[in-house]
Amino acid sequence: MKKILVPAVIVPALFVLAVLWAAPERKYTGASSCKLCHKAPLQGRQYAIWQESAHARSFASLSTEAAAAIAKDAGIADPAASPYCLNCHAPLADKAPELKAEGVSCEVCHGAGSAYKKLAVMEDRDKAVQSGLAAFPNASAIQASCLACHESAHGTAFDFDKAWAAVKHPVPSR
């Protein structure tokens, strides 16, 4: 009986380890990688829309007097170093510290881009999704993602429709 149990446990465990080992490690590449293609009007100017948004300045906002006051009320000494603040103002700070200054950038919502950033992959949406591009099926899914940080943030009401109108960035052909 013991001879059967050992292979029954070890073989599936080895299979799981092999799958995990073969899975590509997806890395965050930064907004500059996205900029290469997503800056043109034909592509929808997504990079420019992000760059002009408060999302692009969300980490920098942690160094303002207003942020210091909010942090002080919350018992936080330095909002720019606080995991609590960074969770929303620079969500990639722990996964890709070199991208912290980008604030809420492309890959925060769309996933680590190393495997889908190539043009040949991005031209095929299904292939891009299989390669790690996070695609939202509908506005409700987008809203749920936004609410993770914006739902009653600092006591400020969040109007999703208004906020989404300011930052949405569809590809014109879609």
C-alpha cells in the first residue's frame, strides 16, 4: 500500500512544480514601454491621457503638505514610505520599486507587461490576454477595480462615471 501512495503524492507534486517552473515570469516594464505604441492618436493617446492624469502624479502627491496633514491625522509619519499609502498611490512599490514614482501606471490595471508588450502579441487580443494583459470584460469590472482605492478614500465621495470619463483610454478602432 505504501508503494502506491508515494507515487500518487510525488508524481502530482512534481507535475505542479514543472508547470510552475515552465510558467513565464512576468515582469513590470514601466509606462515608458507602453509609451512606444500607446502615444499616437491612431492608438488613442493612452499614454498622454495617463501622463496628464492624477494617477501619474499619485506618488508625488504623497510629498505634499496636504498628504502630510492626512498622514498625521492617520498616525503615519511619512506617507511616501507608508505601505498603507503606497498601496493606492504607488501600487507597484513592493513588486517593482523602480516604478514607484510612476504612481498608478499602465501595469497597475493591465498587469505586468513583459510577456505581452511585443507588437506581434498586442495585435492579437486573445494572445495578449494569454500573455498576461488584464482585460476588463465590462464597466462594472473596471469600477470594482477602481473602488479598491477610491471607495471613500480620505472621506471623499467617488463618482465613477465622472472619474472614468476623465481617464478612459480606448483604442479608437474598438
